[in-house]
Amino acid sequence: MRTWLIKYKISNALNDRLPLPPALERAVRRSAELQSFAEHASALGHAFKNETPPPETPAFLHASIMRAVRYVRSAPVKETHSVGLRWIPAFGLVCLILLGGLLAKQLSSPSVVKVAPADSHPLAAADSALELGGTLIREAPTVALSPLSDELQRLNRNLADTGQFLLASLP
């Protein structure tokens, strides 16, 4: 643990281009590991400082990019108007109005209440209640989790589309 701290101090001194403090120099002289680390770090820093700069961008690249931009600007924009696309919002609005009307009619119609005859079996009401409860227990998980599964499907589709976009964007 102590050698890590000394190595950290050596690295910082070399990064700041400062001489090693006397206590640190004594520690380096006592340990062969620290001496090799100091030499290695100094050589590495020297190599990074003397590294050749990356080559400049060739002039023909700029010219070809600008030529492509001018070509795209000069090309006429072809606009295609589909008649069907203009009718989609109107068709959707008509469908919503029809569905709303059907829903209102369904909700406003009086529900028929079945009255059991007096001589029916006394446990028939309990049996129908238990059957309704069983149906509720079987269908509740599906109904409760369907929005989550739909959202998960949309998320997966978005991730796949993003991956395809990123792959298409690579040069």
C-alpha cells in the first residue's frame, strides 16, 4: 500500500515536471521496484512528449466534401404527395366518433338484472360469485401486465432501431 502511494507521488511529480522531493528520492534509492517504476514512468512521459503529431487532413478530402454539398444543394427536391396520406387524419377522426357513439350506446343501455326464482338452489348465488372470482384471478395478471409488456416491446423496438441507425451512421 505504501509503494502505491510513493508511485502515485512519483507519477504526479513527473506529470508536473517537478523534481522529486528529497524524502521521495531516498525512498526510490532504497527500492529497486521504485527505481524501475520511476525510470519507466520517465521514459513513458518522454515518449509521449516526443510523439509525432498526427498527419494533417489532405486537401482533396475538403474539396470532395464541398463538391458533394454543392451537388446536394443543386439537386431538385422531389416532393411526392400521396392522396391517401391526407385522408388518414379524417378517417381516424371518423373512426373515433363512431367508436365513441357505440361506447355511449353500450353504456347507456339499461342492464338486465337476472332475478333468481325463489325456489332455486340456495348455493347458486355463492357458486356464481366463486366462478366470477376464479375468472378474475385468471385474467387479472394478463390485464395488469399487458401495458408493461407493450412498453417492453416498444423499448426493444426502439433499441433495435437505434442500433441500426448507429450502424448505418458508421463511416
